[in-house]
Amino acid sequence: MRAVNGLLIGAMLVLISACMVPSAKQKASQPITYTPMKTNVRPAPRFKLEKPSVLDETDPEKGPESSAPAAPNSPDKIVRVLVLENSKSAYIKHSGRVNIYTQDKSKKYKISTAGTVSIKPAKNGQVQVGTLITKQPILIEPVGDVTLTLDKNGYTGTFKVVPNANTFNIIELTPLENYLYGVLPYEMHHTWALEALKAQAVAARTYTLKSIENKSEEPFDLYSDVRSQVYRGSAQVYDSVKKAVDGTRGQVLSYKGELFYTYYHGNCGGGTDHVSIWNEKAPHIKPLAGNSCKFDTHSKSYTFKQDIAKSLAEKFARTQGLKGTLSSVKISKKTATGRANLLTLKTSSGSKQVRCADFRIATGIRSCKITKLTVGTTKIHVEGHGYGHGIGMCQDGAHGMAKQNYNYKQILKQYYPGSTLAVVK
């Protein structure tokens, strides 16, 4: 999802950043360790789907025990995740034996006991990992159930250290399902109802595979932050997350036989909207056309009151060609669900209509579903509903549905209407 200009790049960041539900950091309950398949095989550029299971209007309304497509027997796709970017130093702790070797395997050595490997740039565009210095990428491969720890996060895949001028990047190569173990607890709270976690697993798996389509020529597939999906490694796995991922293994959503970006966000404030309110050039597909929602009112995020610095809005106004003091911000166009689509900014130099999605990026307002907006001397007071961009799955709504005994297929049908559930070959 490469943007054409800086503003659209920002829009993408905020769109995906709102996928994460804010919650207090809690200690793991019954964490388990998972040992992934170690391999450097690249995923195919496109994915074939088994015959889909319906999520359309003919789908019978079943409870949580509804049947699901059979899980595939083939090995996981390998996902390349950028876990450290443009760094000048790093220390990788390993709990046991690791193999360290250059990409062409011309140089290699092993460390048999637990310890720490240092990484730093070297002269002439080289990188040094332990005692190995080269211009090539260097791989750090844990053996067996050994884990690698970087910045207090534990990883079970293979690290690929890539020289980058006078810095380096670290990319983890890890199986898809293993990657999802490290995504779910940061995109939806692990204590939530299992059927909601299953819906999140399918959405995250679909988003992942859509993101890595046709990326074989690029150095990595996904960021480990809000630019893709938040990921903190999978050395520690919650029982609930494992059940959700394993219980939907290989399952994805598709529309007309193709994967699509299964966006999701914290709280829709009573209804999701068409993806075009974020990106006017986004293709129209039914699953991202929006839908009503009556399941998110239980959440504290359903309503909000927020004060933002007026200077942030004025800085944004200057990027739109408006100079001077901001005197008013008014909603000039709303969607059918009541979400502001266009705002009119007025300063001492004139006025201009702007997209609320862009204004939200610049100022950090929680949602464009605004009910009150007042411009003061130094602050702008905003009230409204929801948290996030309002596209795709409402995570609070998914949790609300699960608590009312809806199953994950019904949740996906609610927030991605017209999609079908299939299994990746």
C-alpha cells in the first residue's frame, strides 16, 4: 500500500494504527512456548483458495459451534517482518544454540550455549554480527526451541540482519500462523471472548496474506508496528490466542475469489463506513462498503471528549494553504452513519474544505464521528463517538457480538458483508 504523497502515507498509518484497541498492559496468563518450523522458503506471490465456505445471505445462523473450512495440511507460508529499522547497534539474546551464517553460507559458525550476540555496522557498508563481518545479509537461526530476544520481545523465527549504508535492518522470517500468535494480543485483548479472537485471527491472517502478495522483489513483507499490524514476537503465546489462531488455521476472507485488505479498528461508534472516506481512490467492494453496528455501545470508547492543541490544527491548515489564526472548524459533509467526511477550516487568510480523515491524522482526534467541535484560544474541544477510522471490523462490536453468543463467522459477516470464508492452499 504505497501512497502517492506524504498526506496519504499519513492516512495509511492512522488507518492501520487504529486497528489496535488501547488496553492496560497485563501479565500473561498461562503463557506457552511454541516452536515454529525453521525455513527460509519465500511465500508465493499470490495465493490459491480452496472452495469457499459461504458467509453470504444463505448462510444459516449457527451458534459458536458452527462448522469451518478444513485446515490445510501444507506448511505455513513464511512471513518476513521488519522488527528493527535503520539501527546502529543491537544486542540479541539467545536462550541456547544458534547458527550464524552469511546468506550464501560461505561463512558460518555456531554458538552452542545461551548468550548475547552484538550487531553493529562495519566499514564500507558491511555489518558485523558477533565475529562475522560482511556486506551480505547475515542470518541468526535459533535451533530447536531456542528463542531470540530483542528489546525485551521474544522471537522464535530466524533473524536476517541486512546492511543498510551505515545502519542495518533486522527482518524476522517466521511461519504465518506463528506470526499471528504475536499479532493478536496487540490488536485485540487476549482476555476477550474466543469468538471475537477467532474473527480477529481471520481478519489478521487475510490482511497479512494480502499485504505480501507480489512482494517477492521487496526486502520484507510487513512492518512490526502500526504501519502494518502490531507484532511483538511469538515466544510467549496466550492460551486464548492459540485457540483462536489454531481454531481458524488457514482461513481467510475473500471477495470474488480475491483477498482484500481486511481493515479493522477499535470502535465504530454505531456504524462502519465505506473505505473511500479514507482513500478516494480505493476500489469499491461490498465487504468494505460499511454496515450498521449495535454491538459496540458497551465500550468506554463508544463516546469521547477530547481537547487537542489548536497549534496542531493550524499547522495542518498551513499545509492546506491557509495561513493565520484558525477561527473555526465546521463539518461540511457527513456519511450516512454520521461520520464527518469533509470539514471546512477557516483562518484569517480564508477557508478551505478538507477531508476529516486527514485532519484526524494531523491532530490525533479519536474519531471523525464528531458531535461537537469548538475552537478556543489555545485548544479545540471535540466530542463524538468511536475510536479509529471506522472501516471494516469494529473490534468492540466483535467483542460485543461474541458476548451475545454470536460465532466468529457471524461476526465476520456483520463487518465484511458479502465476503466468503475460504482456506489458503
